Amino acid sequence: MSEGGTFEAVNTNVCQNCGKLTLHHHEKHDVNKKQGIIFPILGWLFFMISLVFIPILFGAAAFLMGFFTFHDRSKSHGLILMIFASAGLILGSLFSFMVSGTMFL
């Protein structure tokens, strides 16, 4: 309580002058969630390419994009992407070996 008999709120999300909510903390959180949209897009693209073309390179790139998605955007989406990237690397290598007899088609 202040000297004038009114309560003072400390560290609230309400403006002391006008009474409106200030959402500075929440706006920063939402901006961080929107960053890194390119990582999931590239990750899924690299996953699809890894099934048919140079699976070691594109599978590893898809896994890396999944890792970045895991840390920058969404843990569950990043984990799913990393699992699919690993499967794409393995399946792409198997398809490549079955079709051409090499691991680098």
C-alpha cells in the first residue's frame, strides 16, 4: 500500500496510466514461435528428396532441419521430422541399392 491509501501493483501486465493490458511478454513469445518456418519446410522437402535422390546427403539435411525445428519452433514437430528424416535416409538408401546396386543414386 502506498502513502495515499491506494494499492500499487508491481510487475503487472496492466498499464498504470490507462488500465489497458500490456502484452509485451506474450508478443515476444509469439514472435519466437513464428521464427524458423523455413526449417520445417526445408526439412520435409529434403525428406521427400532423400527417398529418391542421394539419400545420405538429403536425409542428413532433413535431420538437421528437424533438429533446428526442435530447438527453434516446436519440439514435437522437430522430433517427428527427425524420425521421418532417419527413416527417409534408411529407406532411400535401400531403394537406391535395390534399383542400381549403389548407395549414391
